[in-house]
Amino acid sequence: MKEFFGKEGWLKDFIPGFEFRDDQLRMSEFVLDSVVDLKNCIVEAGTGIGKTLAYLIPVVQYAVANQKKVHISTETKALQKQLVEKDIPIVEGILKKSGCRDFRHSLCLGSSNYPCRRRFEALMSRGRYRAEDSGFMGILKERFDSDLVFTRFDVRVPGRVWGEICRESDACGHQRCFFSRRCPYLLARKEWADSDVLIMNHHLFFTNIASGRSYLPAGDIAVFDEAHSVGEIASSQMGFTAGYFDLLELMRIMTGSSKRRGLADLIPETQKAGQVKKLCGKIITESGKFFEGLRSRLGGESYYTRIRDADGRGTAIVGLVKDLMVILAGVDDLGDAEEHARMEFDIIRGRIFLFQEALGSFVHRTCEGWVYWIERDKNDILGDVVLKGQPVDVSVPMRESVYSSYDSCAFVSATITVEKDFSFFASNLGLDSYRSISIDSTFSFRDQVVLYIDGASALQENPQNTERITGISSEIIKMMNGNCLMLFTSYKMLGETRELLGDMIDHEIYSQDLSSASEAFDMFVNGENSVLMGTQSYWQGIDLPGDLLRSVIMVKLPFAVPNYPPCEARIEMIREAGGNPFLSYQVPEAVIKFRQGFGRLIRSRSDRGIVAVLDSRILHKSYGRVFLKSLPECRVVYTLDDLARAYSALDGVKASL
């Protein structure tokens, strides 16, 4: 590793302005030792260390030298692309210089991110696309004719166009498809099989696990980058979501309407087609009763409620959907139906099957150790009702389906520990035996950050406290001249604060309660001296380097809502085992999220700014010290006057406050 990362190592020839970092070298040696010894490991490496190359180079070098296959999993598709476009080329160059043989890598995406030539040709032959989309169709045809793998991210086409031509696994008959030899998806699968390194995201990794590892080629080494989110994503991807409106839409497509024939009309046997339509009608009626019964259990302003016991009222709807699937599964021949109609029939039949499985699990509680609940949109009392279910504890499936399948697993993140302790993270993921290392960030937070704590804000969410928090926030926003991120734990308080704040400042406000998370974020990035307000989506994963972000204001400590079903079920599980759920689960989870929020501010050595915590519990509750001790050393102030002086005194800050 010294040959790569040392002061005179090869890395200096591939990175302009390369600086030797002893911690980067130390991390690379730790990772290499772990994979060579076939051990699982956890690495907490602060921002600025260069952790991506510190795990990529040793893992890839070892894998190539020993004919092993590596699975690299990260949090988002954007980070996948960053690995492929920025980091992997460096690894290729430096390993080649070291005498290592060339290695192959592949970007792995979910099935619907690949185009289907059959669906594209069917759409072209029907001519059922908008006139303004003709240019996009030409672009797609050129791509298909190139016989190269391409995905949704390689072509800029509207979502409505992609939805018409993307691959649907339920409609894919590649063994009899005329285009199978030139299919982008099948070509991608061949690439995956031949590659040494597969780069995916956590959602795809655990979707593959949930499907019995049938989607991706088996691997020998797994690396989870941005590993702090693995537990939550694993639980979600192993579970299900099934909505009332989804079921109605499936039945509508199958039965048709006065203006459009239904898919049932494609069935040549008139009697069987009639049975399908009759069953769909019964399902629509019975599902209305079932879901309305569930809706009545929400009550008031609540948008979720846990369903603890098997509900006999759902037996009828489960039976009807099963009966429908029995008939549909027996339909092998659609007569002289056109190609596009055959594909749509297969797609809808597959979706009905998935809904049947989710519905049966929800009604009969077929999965032991799962939590089940219903949910509706926060802003729509009479909207869709959605059934949800997922495992309470992912440690068992992680042991059975992940650790048993890999020689070594490495978990890497900037925020994994609580007071430098890895046990919370390891316990959550069922890591019984592992090596660990914690490496602090190379940034000088004392010279780059001022931490402001408001010790007087009340715990309760009431008008007086909201007014106080809004007033303090407005002063900080004015002090920083905007470019501030406000983080909330509830939509209610976000909305109330936004309404008050709009009358106090002259800066544009982009808020997650008025726009989608991605829309609000994009408007903030493209705006000037504005304010971004949000909840869950913004505590982690967003990157606002340099002057794009001058202050992070955390309105509340990010404790999960204790009665939200997955959290409630976890609390009960720990309590039943004789543990203390608040200290062993709720506090550690909140601390890691708190550290993530803090980490939004400083992304480089030149960044300067303020982190404000407007929750007095961090000072007045005994557990508050755990939050404070988990932060890097920085200057702490308790008044706005001291804040202004401390910020202006930061090295590199040029401001007149």
C-alpha cells in the first residue's frame, strides 16, 4: 500500500496536487489486511481522508490477483456514477502501472433502468407517442442500432417516454425474443458475469438478496460505502408496499373501460375472459370495503397506524385475488393479439401476482418478526391507503444471506460510531465478529466551524417555542446572508416555521412541504443567498460544497418518532429482550443522524460556517453529552452576539457582521 499511497507513491502521478495522508495509507492497509484474512471490518473515516480510493485500491488489487469478484455498494445512483466516472479510472491507471493485470468493471442498475427493444419497436409501429417526442425516439433508435449497452442515464428522454420502453421483467421473454442478442439488458448481464468489480447501490443489493440472489452474479467480497444507511435500506427493500389505488389501476387495465378494451378481452376463451372480468369487479367492490375499513383505523390527523393482529376481514379480498391469479396463470395463448398487447398482459399479470403476495402477507401475517402498518399521504386525508410490511430486525437475514455468502464484508462511512463505539452499528447488522478502525477527519473544525447552542428553547412544540426558534433562525440567516439549510424532524413544525420566517427575512425560501425534495434542492442550488428547509431527505446524502452552504440549523435533535410502526416495533423487541430501548437504540440512532446533519456543512478545507442546534435537550438532558461528544472539536457559543464574533474570527472568513 505504501507503493500506492506513500509520499512518493504512484497516486501522485494520477491526482493533481496530491498530498500524502498517513490516515489514508493506514486505512488502505487495514482494509487489505481484513480481506486477505477473510474478516469482516468496519471503517469510520472522516471527510477529507480520501476513503474511496483507500478501500478501492486494496480491494480491487487483491481481487484481481486472486480471481475474486467484488461487489461495491453505495447509497445512491449518483454515487455509483461518481465511482465509475471519477474513481475507477484512477484505480485502473494506478494498478496498470503497478503491473497488475487489467480488470473489468460494470455499473449495475435495476431492471427498469434498461430499455427494451421489443417495447420500443411496438411503440414505434403503433405510432402512439407525442409529436414532440419524435426527436427522442430518433435518439433511442440510434442507441439501439449501436448495439451497445445503455441505460436511462445515458439518454435524456422524458419519463413518459422511458416508461413506455423500459424493461419490465414480467414481460421479458428473452429466450424467444427476436432482439435478445442485441438486448441492452442481456448485454449488461453478460458484462456483469465477466467483470471483476460490480458497482451497485444498496437498494439493488438488497433487492437482489430479497429475490434469492437471482439478479446479480455471486461475489466474493462486498464493500458497503455510505454504510450508515445499510440497515434502513435493507429492511425497506426486504419488505413491501401495496396501495389501494395500485390495485384499482390493475383491475381497470384488466377490465378496460367504455373507451378502451381491457386486457381480459385478449383472452381467446370467452368464458375465461368473462370470469376474469367478473372477478375483477368483485375485487374492486371487496377492496373498497377492506381499505375503507382500514382507513377508519387511521382517524383524525394520523397518517399511519400499526396493524398488530391478522384481520379476518381481509380474507375475502385475498381469496378473490388468488382466484384471479389462478385463471391468469393458466392463460398461455393470447391468439392473434399484437406484440405490445402480449407484453402488457404479462406485465400486469406479474404485478397482480406481486400484489397478491403482499396482500396475503399483510392479512395473514405470514412473515415472523415483521412489522405491518397502513399509511396515507400526510397532506391527503381521503387519498390512497397503503399497506406496508418489513422485518423489524435485519440482523438475521444479514447473517443468513450476506455474511454467509461473502469471504469478507467491509462497511465504510464517515458516521458509524457513537462516542467512537461501533457496537450499535454492528449489533443492528448482526456483525458478531469484525475488525474496526476509526480515523478522524483531516479538517480543522475548530478553525472552520462555530457551534451555536440555544439553551433556552423549550422541548414542547407550541406557538411560543416556534416563534422563538424562528426568530433565532432569522437572525442567523441574516448574519450569514442566506445560503442556510434548516433541518426539521416534523412537517408540522416545518410548515409553521416557514410561514413565520417568510415575514422576517428577505431571502427566498425553498421548502420540502411545498415542493418535492429534489425540486426544492435544485432551486436552492440554482438560487442565490436563499434558504432550504426540509426533513428526512436533507439530514444526509446531500452535498453543498463551498459557499453554497454557510450554515446548518438543526431545529430538533433527530429522534425517530417513537410510535412510527418500524420504530415502535424495534423498541418493543428490545424491551421484551430485557434491554433499554432508549439508551441502546433511540439515542444511538439519533446521534448518528445528528452527525450526518452536522456533516452537511464542511465538505473541504476551505469551507467555513455555523452549525446551530436549537434544542435545549442537548444541554439539559443527561444523554445530551453523547451528542456533543460525538462531534469533532469546534468552538461552542451560546448567544447570538458571541456567534457573530466567533464566526467573523474564523480563519479565512471575510465578512462584516
